[in-house]
Amino acid sequence: MQKTLFVLLLCTTPAFAAENPETLAERSQARARKVIDAAVAAIGGSEALRSIETLKLQLQGETWPRLQMPTPSAPFEPGSFQESLVLDLKENRLHLEQRVSGAGFDGHNTVVIKAGKGVAYDHRARTATPIPPEQATQQQFVQYYRRLPNLILRQALDGANSLRYLGDDQFKGRQHNVVTFVMPDTQQVALYVDARTALISKYELVFTDPLRGQEASEIMFSDYTSAGKLKVPQTWTWRFAGDVVARYKVQAQFNAADTDRAFEMADAGFRKVPALR
């Protein structure tokens, strides 16, 4: 009896396999994974991406805040923007300092997040505002882990099951393969991968604009150069609902030896205020 059952199982297994064809979602995921694997290879390889423990990033350039310009029509006078970002991916720490000026506004702020919570420092008001754990993981801070395509590709590899191929599209006159995936903060992004170079030209996400309805926020990368074994863009452009609102020059350094001190911020001279909830 056992021998007969074993023979029946052997005979029926191929039949069940034949009745389990690859689904559209499976085909889409497999094709998207090939695009991502090519992008990973083009930017320096999986081993080099996985070896990133810390990142020091400098952004500097001009801004044109949407609906906040001092004149009603172009050409608009740009504002200035400087950002210093230090990420410790291994210990999940963030140091962010930004200086902005333009359209009648000036600002200088620093945010330090470590051990799951942080503090926001306003250098003009001389205040220090606690950032509780439930806020430290919100998109206002998580977005900085999308500053470079290198960081995005690491997360794409980690979330490979959510990868889907959207199709091909033209961007700046070049053919691109477009894939999408869900990031750890549940934000779904679309990556435009250059069909010729396999480098990421931009990522975009869809949001609801109160004036125009469904629109796209696009972060565009260009002028790639080498930083050790990795390639990084030297120009970072933000297009929001069809309008260019920022353009920065980028300098990146991976695994620098002096990053620990960035996460030590002296509270002296800052007045502590209650956390915003």
C-alpha cells in the first residue's frame, strides 16, 4: 500500500507543477529584480553597497520654494540652501544641519537622532526641542535615508519582494526602465534606471496636491562621479508638481573615520522647550 501511494505521489507531482504557472506579479518582480541588479552593479556592486556603515553628505545650492516667491512670475530670485548630513547606518544615528535663506526667511537648524530619539536645535531662537521615539521614525526624518541612490538601492535589495516592473519611459531624451518598491517607512517610490548606463536618473513618489490633485515629487540625480568603489551623483535636483524647487551640488564620503563626534551636540546656550505632539 505504501509503495502504491509513493508511486501515485511521483506521478501527480509534475501535474501539480504544471498547474502552477508563473503569475503576472511574479514575472513583474523577476524583471524588476534584474533591473535593480544591473543598477547595483553599475553603481559599484552589492558588496560595496553593503559595506556602507556611515555617510557624510554635503548639499549646497539654490531653492525656489513653491508659492513662496517674492515675485508673482519668473524669473524668480533663488534662495540659498546648505545641508550637512551624517548617517550611521550601523547604529541608526542621524545628524542633520541645515541653513536656509530666501523669500524673506532665514533659518539655521540641527537635528540629532540616536538611540531611537533625538533633539531639534534652533540656532536662531536658541531652543532645543525633544524628538520622542514615535516622531523619530516619521517621514520627515526617514526621507534623509533617500538622499542618494546608493541608499535607495540598499533598501531595494532588502525589500526585493515588493519590487515590480512598471515599464519603460523616456526621461531627458533617454530610455529608462522604471521599477517600483515599498520602502521601510511604507513609502512607495518609482526608480528610473537608465537603460544604457544602468544608473538611477531619478526617483519619484506620488502625493495629493491641494491645488492640482495627484502629482509627483521627483528627485533627479546627475553628473555621477566615483567615491571610492562607488559612484555618486554630483547634482541633486528636486521637481515638485512639475516645478523645479531646488538644485544642489553634492559631495559624499563613505565610512569616514571621524563621524562619532557629529552625534555629540552640546546643549549649553539652548533653552529646552516641550516636544511637539
